[in-house]
Amino acid sequence: MSAAAGRPIATTRSSAGMPTGRLAVWWVIASEIVIFGGLIGSYIMFRLSHDAFAQQAAHTNTLIGTINTLVLLTSSLAAVLGHKYADAGDGPRAARQLYLTALGGLTFAGIKFLWEWPTEIHHGFTISSSPFWSFYYTACGIHAAHVIAGVTIMLFIAPQAKKGLELQRVELIGLYWHFVDVVWIFLFPLLYIAK
Amino acid sequence: MTQHAHAHDSHDDDQSGYGHAHHPNYWKIWAILCLLLAISVAGPFLGIKIVTLLTAFGIAIVKAYMVARYFMHIDIAAKYVTYFIVTALVFMFLFFAGTAPDVMKPQGRNWTKPAWLDGSIHATMSNEPVEGGEHGEGHEEHH
């Protein structure tokens, strides 16, 4: 019986000098750069040419943005520690780090959807208030969707990792998660700092 | 052979140049990232525009680099990974360079932004009604 019997070929094949799974995640990241890059580029154009954007940006809550940045940075730490344990073949500890990463993602989404957005909407800043708020809700919404997708994938991967199965996936979801972190690293100063 | 062992076979046998990535002290990197975050938040309190820009965007670039290098291990991934990530970034800048003049400039070679368009954009940005009525009424007279 072949070592790879019953497993998807992409799991064991090393294509173009690296495992296919890792290559695929890097391709996803490259395409995501274009998606978020387009959004961020459009924002910068309007921000630089219209002072009203700065006036509207003054209403975002820097404290909440800072807390959420700290949460994402910490969850990235957990993700890379999970990768480290997976490399060492320690499935249970890798799984524990994945659960912590997912908790970070849920905390981020909870702060955004249960605290930050309701407060802003209560003050009359909705997606249709002005182009700034349209951009704000669109960019943060798309980013939050990526956070929720990442959490969902981690919750699928972690139980298997706990049994010591498919440990390479811990690194792959970690790569994706760090990219989500990098996107927020740029959204944070654009929306919360440069007022 | 267990599936666990299979997973490690695939990891060990890969030809990426880092079967097992070198793992630096991640806690130390996280602490530096947090310190940089604190500086970027503190920057605007000085009230100097250039300092705010540097602490906001300069630090964002440094933080992104640190995450890419130490958490994503891009420096030891196959060289072409860096190439196609850079290609995606170049496309982003091309998009910006290609469309920014239309958005940011009132005129260029052989074109001038219509006054009604400029006016309606300004009114929309500040969330005020466009002069002449909603949805830019009165545009026709400029055509």
C-alpha cells in the first residue's frame, strides 16, 4: 500500500519546490493583496484629495482600534507558536495554540460587531452616511469576513491536529492568519491614526 | 504508517529549503510589535504631522515586514514566493498610478474635470446636499 493511499495528492506532492498546500496559500495571499490593495489604494486617493475624509475619520474610536490590533497581534503569536509545535510533532500543543488563535479572532469580531459598530451606528455613522463611512464599513467588513473564515477553518483543523493528524495544515492556516493580521496593520493607521 | 507520520514525511521531504522552519524567539518579536503599536498610537499626541505620518505608516511597514519575515518565514520560503508577492504589490501600485490622476487632479493633458462633478464630490464627501438639488440636479446645463 502506498504511503499516500487514500489521501489527496496535494497533501504529499511537492510541486515547484514546496508542498502544494503551502504554494496554494501563497497564491491566495497574492490574490488577496490585489483585493485589499485596491480598497486601500482607493481610500488613499480620496483621503488625500478631500479634507472631508479626515473630518469623518476623526469620529473613529482609536482605543477600540488599538485593542483590536493588540488582539490580532497576539493571535498571530499563538498561530506561529502552533506552527512551531506542529513542526516538533506536538499535536495537542499545536491544537491548543490554534484554539487560542481562534479565540483571538472571535474576540476581534466580537469587539467589532458588538461594541464598535453598534456605537458608531448609534451616533448616526452608517454605511450610507458618507464615502468615508462606506469605505470604513466595506474595508472592515471584508476584513472581518476573512477573520471569521480563518476562525472557522481553525476550528476544523484543531481537532485533527490534537490527534496528531495533518499537522502541516497548522502552518497553512497560520500563513493565512498572519496575512489577515498584515492587512489590519495597514487598515489601523489609515482609519484610526491618520486623522 | 499513521497519518501523523505521513504529514511529517511531506514536511520533511519538501524541497522548499525549510522542511522545518527556523523558529526564533516569537515572544520577543511579539513584544517588539506591541512596542511599535504603542509608538504608532502615541505619535499623533505630539501634534506634528510628519511625526504622525512616520509613526503611523512607517511603523505599519516595519510591523508588516516583521510579521512577513518572522511569522510567515517569507525570507526562507522559495525565492519565487517573494517574486509573486512583489508582483501583486506592483499591480496594486499600477492601479493606484493609473487611476489616481482622475480622482485627485482637477485637470490633465487634454482633459478637465467638469465643475459639476468636482462640486458633487465635495458635497458628498462632507455629507451635504449637492447644490441645485439631490443627485446633482442641474448637471445637464453643463453638458
